[in-house]
Amino acid sequence: MRIYLDMCCLKRPFDDQSQPRIRLESEAVLALLASPTAEFIRSPALLLENDRNPLRWRAARVRSWLEAGPPVELPETAMSARIGEFFALGFKNFDSFHLASAELAGCDAFCTTDDRLLATARRQVSSIQVRVLNPVDLAREIMP
């Protein structure tokens, strides 16, 4: 299964773990990263956003996760067009970049912990060619 974890997911294990939701999402992300049935996609969007992280140690850890996944070559013209379509549907800049990357890479699932992104994806489900869900939901589906 090809999976795209957006930067919210990849940063979740570094958030304050005293909140049950954050702890559960963190555990789901880490379990997905360790799953032998998951193939994680490393996109230019993830690399760019991670490079903007001011906390270098966090960026280095996330980079190590990203480097474990295969790099994908995405057609620039199709990428630009799809980003524009997502933006027109109400997705934010980086969210549009991530969603377009996941679609063009042929991902089966796009995971995020961003409630606004999840809500927008639910409203626009007929316009999206990849399933958008919280990592806890995906972990429940694919973990034994």
C-alpha cells in the first residue's frame, strides 16, 4: 500500500504527548512508519516543507524517515495544474502541493492530522483521487 504522510503527521511524534489525541496519533504514525506493508512516498513537497523546519534536530529525524521512502518523479505540468485545482477547491498552498504529490505518485492513502484539511477533503471527496484520512484510521485498517 502506497501511503503519503503529510508534514503534520511526520511532526506529530514531536508534539506534547500529554494530550491523549496527540499520543494516539503519534503512535499510529510510528506504527505506520514501521509497517512492512506500507510504502511511503518521498515528495518534493515533503522535502521542501521539512527544510523549512527551524528545529534542525526535528528536521533531521523527519529527513531520515523520508529517505527511507522511494523518491518520486512527478510531471511538472500535471503537478502545477493539479495544485491549482486543489487551491481552487479551498485547500491551502502546501496542502494542495501535498495532495497533488500523493495523487500523481499513485498513493492509496493520504494521512494528515490537520482537522481543517480533513474537513475540506470530506467536502471535496468527489474531486480527490486519493483517500484522505487520519493516521489512526489508517492504522486501524492495516494493522493486525
